[in-house]
Amino acid sequence: MKFSIGDRILTKKPHACGKNEWVIVRTGADIKLKCCNCDHTVFVSIDQLKKMIKSYYPADSSNE
């Protein structure tokens, strides 16, 4: 699975703020995620991210 900046992810477990929706803000060896509710950011490895994902919504590429 290829991840891009702007993609939205729903995780299996919610963040401490109660929301389980994240947006990808950086890609590379690690992925930087930002919580859509409280703007908290975390770095996770690609393998960790694949285990966390419940749903994956790619960014709308028609605006490019």
C-alpha cells in the first residue's frame, strides 16, 4: 500500500481525545500522522501503520 500526504486514515483504536481519524502530513521511512480532532502529531513506522488501519481514504487527486 502506498501512502501519500493528505490521505485520511481511520484507526482501530481511538486516540486519547476520542477520535480515530488521522491525516498523513509526512511520508518517508516513517509516517507522520496528525489527529483530525486535537492536532496531536505522531511518527509511526509503515509496518505499525498497516496494523493500525481500519479504513483508508486516499486524498482527492483531481485537484492536482
